[in-house]
Amino acid sequence: MRGQIQFDEKRQKAIAQCSRCGFCRAVCPIFDLTKRPVTNARGKMILLKELMEGKLPATEAVAQAFLRCTTCMNCTLNCPSGVDPQEMVKQARKDFVRLGMDNLFRTMAETMAKYGNIYGEERRVDWGHKKGNASIVLFLGCVGTYREEESVKETLQLLDILKVDYTLIEEVCCSGVLEDVGYKIIEDLAEKNIREIKKTGAKTLITTCPYCYRVFKDHPAYQNLGLELKHITQFLKDFNFEVQTQKKVTYHDPCDLGRHAGIYEEPREIIRKIAPNFIEPLRTRENSMCCGAGGGFRGSFPKESVRIARNRLGQIIEETGADILLTECPSCLHNFRNARRQKQRIEIYNITEFIGKLYQEKDSFGKEPA
Ligand code: SF4
Ligand code: SF4
């Protein structure tokens, strides 16, 4: 036992491996905002070293410092020493919880277990779409379902227009986020989702949320699903759409879809079909800056989270001058929409929502929109 936290050989090695070069500073959205050394990966690696050597006690204040991370993985990709700081952060959060330093996510876990969603809302959203047997199950996730309903509605309408044979289920939170904030996935919720999915007889599971995609793909609780799994961009990339926009369109890579899941090309394939004036931001693909929503950061520090989104949105507007910002993540969408200032004219949509809107405009006006 050192510094009250157990450091096995792997963690000791990773801590020693960090040369404290600070390359991770430049890409950390939280350091970008606060300019406080303790908030970036380098600072956290130093804290871990001090904890390991028993020079720093594991206190509530130190535990709080480890909550300042969106797990965006940008530090990991830019670390010349091959360290994965965001994994170290997630592990440290578990350590602090084990030491009795519960954070607000214990309440969130209880809420999830009781209500089946992260917001503790009783209502079940009725999308007016069938539930039953189909070849595809569509899984929406909590943020889309409870906070970005309009976006989800457009996505569902698009799938109807494309005559996709899909069903919704009585889904509950995948609960994977708990693993990032010091706790464990709720097996009962995972089992309910698996039961509901299997009841449909579907062969393919499509998620609209990239975080849910990662949880279904990687978490052992979902390993026995026996279905083909796709993010909605992987599914839609082979479709042809009868709509286009001539407006200048850009794209923000969500951390969960890009750096974490390696899905960069599919969203772009779709966008190129509908937007000939597609322009990339400077910081794009694996270099994309985080919107500030992930890793429980929005829950712990909502104001800073929106300020990070504001920074990212400002970068995108400056770098592209785009009329439309597309992404395909309900959390990025939600954070950007909260962050946009009135004077900023850029419109923000999920890709699927935007295509759905283009179809509606086409129907309303009998021609393609300008
Ligand atoms: S985590 Fe990597 S990039 Fe950051 S200070 Fe350590 S060695 Fe450098
Ligand atoms: S994962 Fe992202 S937010 Fe967390 S320390 Fe690394 S760069 Fe910063």
C-alpha cells in the first residue's frame, strides 16, 4: 500500500514512463480552458507519482482533481512515451471511490438503477414508432431520448423515408458511463437491454450514440448479444440520398466516435453525398478537440463543460466559416447547442437529423433547398 492507493506493476511502469514533457497540455480541453497545470494529463500523472511515493495523501481535493477530465483521449494519442493518461484517470477515480470518496455519480448510479435513465425522469418517450420484430434494432441512448428529442425524431423519420426495417425497444441506460467515473456498469440494466434486443429477433443493432456503441462493443456485460453492431454512420454510409445542400458544411469528430472507436471515414462519406461544399476544420479527425461533454465532466462541472464547447465552436467557426456544423453524437450536439451564442449564425445538427430535415424541406417546397 502506497499513498493509500494500490499501484500494481503496470501502473508503476506507466507512471515511470511519463517523462513530464507536457506534450499533452496542448491538446487537453480542460487545460486549454483553465491554464492550470493540475488539470491536464501531465499534472495528473505527477499527482499519481506523488500518491504512489506516499508524498501526497489521497484526499477529497485530489479526488476532485481527477474528475477534471473528459476522457477525450487526445493526450493518449499525443503522448510520445506511449502513456494512456485517461485510462489512469479512470482507474484513479475507481480508487478514490473505493477509499470512500463518493462523488456525485453514486447518486447518478442510484437514479439510473431506479429510473433506467441518467436523468431520473419517469416519462417514457413515445416516438410513435413500432416496437416488435424487425431485422434492425435501433438503440437511442439517454441524451438523445431525454434532451435532444427533436434530433431523434428527425433521425427516425429519415430511417422511415429510407424504408429501413427497424424497431425500437423499451431501452434503459446502457450504464457504461459509470465505469468512467469510478463505479461499475449496472448488470441488471445491461440484462434488460439484452432481453429486449433479443425479443425482437433482429440481426443488427444500430446505435445513434457513439458512447453506447462503445459500451455494446467493448463491455463484457454486453458480449453475449450475438448481433452485428453498427454505429448509425456505419449503417447509412452506403445509402444514396435524394437531397443536397449548397451551404458550407463542416464536421466535428466526437471523441467517442473518432479517437475511441476509430470511426472517421463513414460520417464523411455521408456528408460528401449531401454537401458538396464540405470543409474540414483545422483540428480534425484524431486531432479534433473535445466538446467538453464526456467522461462525466459535464455532470461534475457543467459551466466549464459549456465553456469548453464554446471554445471548440469558436475554433470551428474561425477555421471554416461554415453555415452548418454537423456531428453524430447526442452529447456533442447538446453541448454545442447550449454553447452557441445568439450572434453565432452557425446551425448545429446531427448528420442524420440534418438529412431528415433536408427531406422535409424538399417535401414542403417540392424542390431541393438552396
Ligand atoms: S503523459 Fe505523455 S505527453 Fe503527457 S507529460 Fe507524460 S509523457 Fe508527456
Ligand atoms: S483525456 Fe482529454 S481531458 Fe482528460 S487529461 Fe487527456 S486530454 Fe485532458
